[in-house]
Amino acid sequence: MMTARGKKTSVAAIFGCAFALLIIGADAGAKEEKVPTITLPEKPAAVLPLPLPDSCHSQGLALDDNFLYLSCVDLKNKKGLVYRIARPGLESPNAGGQLNYQKLDLTIGSQYHPSGLDLNGPCLWVAMSEYHPAPANSTIICVDRESFQPVKEKRFPLADHIGALAAGKNWLMAANWDAGYFYLLDYSGKLLVKGENPTGTAFQDCKYLEGDLVLCSGPAGRISGKGYTDLIRLSDLKPESWKLVKRIVSGKVPEKFQPMAKEGMAWQDGHLYFMPQDLPGAVAYKFALPELEH
């Protein structure tokens, strides 16, 4: 390659500059405003093996007192799956044996990519999407937590790929591919407002916390090895006022390069859970994080 002055530029210099730009871009998550930051402990409080037999790319994670839920996409067979795993014994010293679980196929034609998960009342909310960015189509579905079956009266379409959901009291937040935009919808599917993600993080899973607060997680860049779990305030249905209020910085999965916050995330009782790995061989990592209490 030649410069404007006719001198040769070394390949090493070119790639050195490109690498530096990638590193800078990887950490350019939130807008420049300073926010409180928490560093996730390096050692998890518990490691929960999930020895499910299927080959499936992990997506979302959710927890209640009785079950662990996970969503994944079976790429070979083009199926979107949700699992419900009984929690009793899952976190015991003998965990890792045979699991008591159910599997639900929610595929709708070309919509076989499930989103992240969130819980609200009797519903486990999940979106099934075509596996590409917009223009794409999705169907947002309530799965009844008792019967573990989709509720026909509680589903609605959205004309975008939806990768993450947060189920608030009066609205459902739906984040599109890499969370460039947030949609706030009512529970009939009516659009209340659409706005830009105020952080720039490519969220993969979100959870509603309380009031106007949601918690969302994703990788901090394609090569940094870090992840961000962001506490975001979605105020007054006004996207210009949406803001990052707290950030949890996480590192890599032990002995691997992939970020801990790469895929599924859940929050319960002062503990943050991550599920970065695919099935088979998926693991949920549990971290004590009482300082996140808001």
C-alpha cells in the first residue's frame, strides 16, 4: 500500500492502527457521562452445570424460586427452544447430574431465534424472530409459567428482530438486534415509544427491576473480553431522558476468552447469574452482588 506521499506503509503499522482502533471502540459503551461502576468478583459464588443433551446456541436466562429457564436456538434444525429446569438440587454440592427439565419448541416458520427472557406475573416473556437484523419480523409470546405452554391470547407481532425483553409493570421493553433501539410496548402490543439505547452496549438479555429501572447485559466489544451489565432508567416514556445509572464490569469466563456477559443473564435476591456458553456444556455462574441493590 502507498501513502499520499508515495512512501510504503508497512502491513504491521496498518494492522497496529486497526487493532488500536478496535480496542478503543470496544470500550466506548456509555456516553461520556461518568456513572458509578462495580467490578464483578472474579470468583463466582456457585457454578451450576446444566448438562442438557441438545446442541443449541444459548440466548436468555431467567429464574424464579422453582425453576431456571433458558432459551436457545438449534441452528442445525432451525428451532427456537425454551427449557424449564427444576431448581431443587441444582445448586447443591451434588448438582451436575441428571436434570429434571421440560423443553418447549416455539418456532414460528422462519422465526426460530428466541430472545432473552423475562418474567412478569404468570408469564415468561420471549420473542421469536427471524435470524437476521431488520428488516425482520418477530412474535412476542407469553409462556404460562404453570402449564409451560404459550398463551394464544397473549402474543403479538413486531416488525424488527427482537433480541432481549424486560417485562415492566405497565410496559414491555423490547431491544432489537444488538440493542440499537428500545421499543416500549403495552401488553396488547401497542407501541408507546421507540428510542435509542442510551449506552451503546450490544445487550443480549435484560430484566425489569422496579419503577423505571431495567438491567441489561452484553459484551463490551468484539475483542475486549469484558462485559457490561447496565442499570438503565427509562423515564416518562421520553427516550431523550433515558440514561445509564450504574454499570457492572465483568471479565472473561474462567479459562476461556469469551465474556461472562456474552449471552444469558438473570438477577435474583442479590445475586447476578450469567450463562455465556452453548449447549451441551452450558454452565450458569452465580455471583453475590448485594451492592447492586437499588
